Amino acid sequence: MVSAVTDPLVLCYHALSPTWSAALSTTPTRFERQLGLLLSRGYRGVTFTEATRAAPGERVLAVTFDDAYRSVLALAEPILQRHGIPATVFAPTDYIGSERPMRWPGIEQWLGGTDEPELVPMSWAELRALAERGWEIGSHTCSHPHLTQIGDDALADELARSKSTCERELGAACDSLAYPYGDLDERVVAAAARAGYETAAALPSRLDARGALQWPRIGVYNADDELRFRLKVSAPLRGLRRTPLWESLGALRGLASRG
Ligand SMILES: [Zn+2]
């Protein structure tokens, strides 16, 4: 028997678009329905760091967005504002302010096509405006590398420089991080601690608790229609994803895939 899970629910989104078919994009209509479902169940919207500090059993929901796509400001923020809840953006600092499309394996296939504008991130002024409205802005490193695949010096630089850039541009402490691709190992987590991060967001298949620097999130993707979303956030499935049994359930694990 899997025990009920009522602990903080942390969701990981990327972009919103009514038309973009990328796996990491969700339509505004679906996003609003997903939010409405959870709020109707009594979840209270908080930032990522607040969720990591919530009391056990508290029904809090943290909506997080990786990569700082401008569509988050244009399409997600009005919906969140209507419901009166903040969110969290993890920004890859080398791209912020550049007004050029972001590019790394996983999204660069959209360069050069009609959807290329979807890859343009927010500016620092736009992130500042979100912070003023109660959003949390965290680091998503500088250049969005696979952190497990780079050397110690580059790893330390990605973590420290993105943190200090956020702090300089936003005039506030930057204590949270999201690992690009959810890619981490012990060395990466130790480096995040050394760089001074207090919380860091992961994207694991297993949702078992591993501390504030490997905080599990549930990724929501283009393929998540209403049924899949309801299943993903359901207490039984989340409970199951905390157990070792999850590793052996190949078919269900498709639900945790990154699209
Ligand atoms: Zn990312």
C-alpha cells in the first residue's frame, strides 16, 4: 500500500504557446486548467524556495519555469496573476538580455523555422518586474550545459557566475538553482552547495526526498493531456514514484519522461 502524499507539489514547466509543438511547451488553455484543478483541491501557490521550506503535509504548489522563455511572461504570468499565485523562473544568464534565441541540444532544432521566436528569453528588466510581483528568480547556470559532463573549473564557474549575475541584475540574493536537463550527480550537488545555493531543483524519475539541493519536481509537457496530468499529480502515483518499485515499472515510467 502506497501512503498518501500531501507534501509540497513542485511542477516544472518550460514554455507556453497555443501553437508550438515542442515537447517542452504547454498551451495556455491546458496550463490554466491544470492550475485550476490544483487550486480547487486546496493547494496554495508559493515560490520554489517557499515550497522546500513548507511544513510537512502542507498543501502547497510551486509552479516553476526553466529557461526563462518570454512566453512565460506573455502567457503564463497573466493566468497566474488572475489566480493570485507567484511562480519561479530559472534563468540561463548568458542568454538573458541578448534578445537572441537560446540554443542547446533539445531546443536548437527550432532555430531557423517559424517557431524560432519561441526561443527568445526574457530581459533582465522583465525578470526584475516579475521579482517585484513576488516571483522567485533563480539560476539555471550561465550557458545551460550538462553539468555532469564538464570539468571542475567550468562547473564552479557556471554555478558561481550565474548566481552573481542574477544578484547584480536583480539586486537580491539568488539562492536557488535548477540543474539544466535535471542532470546531476554527487559532484554537481557538492559544487552547488559550495557555490552557496540553498535550494536546487531536480527533475528525477524517482521522487524520493534527497534534500534541498536535489529537490524533486514533476515535469509537465506537451503530451500531458488532462488525464495524464491528473495521474501525474495524483497522490497514489506520486507515492509510487517515491518507492524503489518505480524503477521497475517501465510502462508507467513513460509518465515521467521529459517528452
Ligand atoms: Zn533548461
